[in-house]
Amino acid sequence: MSGHIVFQRVEGLALCVAATALYFHSGYSWVSYVLLLFAFDISMVGYAVNARVGAVTYNIGHSMIGPSLLAVLYIFQQSDLILGLACLWFAHIGIDRALGYGLKLSSSFHDTHLGKIGK
């Protein structure tokens, strides 16, 4: 594994730790954390169609754009639900990246911006 991939995986771990720390510091339940942390993997449903559609739906659910928009929305709404979801979403993306599950390429579920899953 090359240095830039290791760096990106460590960066993912840092994101997960920071989002998880903010989640628990804000008083949210560990039960909801455990139950909802992997709910964002519903975005893999596109793979039931084909690899191209799967990559698009997966990447929408695993891009930092969505949780970043929620974080900005939280600034204006001050909604606990919005903050909790943003933290969970960031934590999920972070743990995925730390484990090597990067944004998907349209060729295969196993081909990511972090390299091939399993290598």
C-alpha cells in the first residue's frame, strides 16, 4: 500500500474518531450509534441494477457532501436530529475509508479510489 493511500486511510480514521467524539459529547445514545452507524450502506442498493448505477448510488451515500450540507444546515436550524445524523454520517464515511472502502469506480464494487478492496 502506497504512502498516499495509508495517509487517506488514517485521515478516514481521524474523521470517524472526531465525528464519534462530537456525537457522544452532544449527549446522543450509544444504542442509536450502534443501530444507525451502518444505515448509510443502504446506498449500495444500486448494485442490484449494475455496477455503474451501484457506484453512483454508493458514492452519493459515501461522499462528504451530504453530511457537510447537514452540518451547515445544523448551524441555521440548531436541530439535534440534524447534528446527530451529520455526526453518524461522517463517522460512517470515516470508518469505511479507514478500512479501505473508498468511493467506488464504475468497473466493480471492489474498485475504489483507495485501490482494490482486499489488497
